[in-house]
Amino acid sequence: MTSLALGADRIGVGIACAVAGFACFSAGDAVSKWLIGSRGISAFELFFFFGLFALPVAVAHALRSGGWDRLRPRLPGATLLRSALITASAISAAWAFGRLPLADVYALLFATPILVTALSVPVLGEAVGRHRWAAVIVGFLGILVMLRPGLAAFDPGHAAALASPLFFSVALIVSRRIGRRESDAAQLATLFLAMVLGGGAVLPFVWVAPDALGLLGLAAGGVLSAAGHILLIRALHSAPPSAVTPFQYSQMIWGVLYGLVLFGDTIDAVTMAGAAVVIGSGLYILWRETRRRSGVMLDLC
């Protein structure tokens, strides 16, 4: 088998892992919506248990792939900050899932590439050319189409759904600062530990004793979260980010499907149109970023 064929096989494995990983995240989001809506579990309690059940899976994965040393952060401050931001993003998203249809929340979460591009200028001092700035502006117009300010009722869930990609975008910028200096295992274990500590700090004020079915759902959510992250790490080790990242948008398919089948959600044509604009803008930004980083000069695109 030629090296070209081997490379194609690795990219195929990476894409398969990405699709499976994002499917795990979507299933976990559906579990979150059910626990919050039907079991009265708060987002803080939810992620306390998710982290509690995910942490042993992450530790076991680290031990299989390199031992205890891989769990020790080399950059504890930056790694903890990244984990806290991702935890805040996840809690915001879960709270939004409890109030809005899954697909509506996903449509707003997909603003992450747009926000990262906009924030990379003041935070990282990166040069962003006119093409990507145009995509950022078009993406924000897509968000306005979905929110329809002045024409449709604004639910607090919309604010939470917008806060989530903002937190996550800052986390990605911190990840850029960290680069490859921190191991995947340490970042993963720190993330789930941050969920336990962050959720646990608020837990006494929001505690609702879960019944047996609720506890099973909390365990399933934690395992799905760990599995999704591990699959995504495997995907990024097998294929370049440009081949993996676009498959995040497959979550919209799962969101619509779970929403219709499990929760009776519907999504209107205006929201779908706005989501298409946001997704299109995000994909264009990812494409321009890929071209720029591959050395193709696009007038500082």
C-alpha cells in the first residue's frame, strides 16, 4: 500500500472518529435536555455528575496511552482557565437546551468560528483580511435573522445559547496559546475535574435528588461526554483540523432528529435560513484559515 493510500486511510479514520464523536456530544445534549426538562436537574448539578462519571473514563484512557505522567499539567494555570471556560460554555448550552429546541441552540452554537475570528484580532493580534471579516459580518447577520429582534419573543435561553460559543471561543484562543505544550490527557482530565469542582461549588444550592432513571441518565451523559472528547482527540491525531472541524455541523442533523422524535420540537424556516447563513460563514472562515495556514497567500485573507 502506498504512503498516499495510508494517508487517505488515516484521514478516513479521523473523519469517522469525528462523526462518531460529534454524535456522542449530540446524544449527551439530548440527555441534558431530558434531565433538565423532565427530571428538574439544574445545569450545575448536571455537569457535576457528568464530570464525576467522565473523569474515571478520561483517567483510564490516559493510563492506557502513556501513564500517570500524562495527567500532570505542564501549564496548570492556562489549562485550568481553558477548562473553566469550556465548563462555563457547557453549562450555558445545557441551560439553553432546557428552554429551547435542540436545533435552535445548535444554530447559535455554530457561531464559534465567527467569534474566534473576530476575537483573534484584539486578543492574539492576528491579521484578518477583508474576506474573513466579510464572512464574520455575514455570520452575525445570520444570527440576527434567527433571533429576529423586535419581531419574535427573546427567551433567556437565547442569551445562554449566545454566551456558550463566546466562552468556547475564548477557550479555543487559550488553546492556541497552549499549543502542543500540554498533553491531551491532562487537558481532558482537567476539564472534567473543573466540571466537578464548578458544579460542586453550586450544588448545595440547586440539589435535586435524582431517581434511579435520572442517575442512569447522568451516568450516560458523563460517559458520552468522555467518549466524544476521546474520539475527537483520535480524529485530530489521524486527520488535519480542516478535515475534522466541518463535521461539527453534523450535530444540526442530530439536533433536528432528537428534537422531533424525543421532544416534539419543530424548527421554522426563518431559523433554518439563519442557521444556513451562520454555517456557511463558518465553513468559509475555516476554508480561508486552512488556505492561509497551508502557505497559500490570500492577501492576508
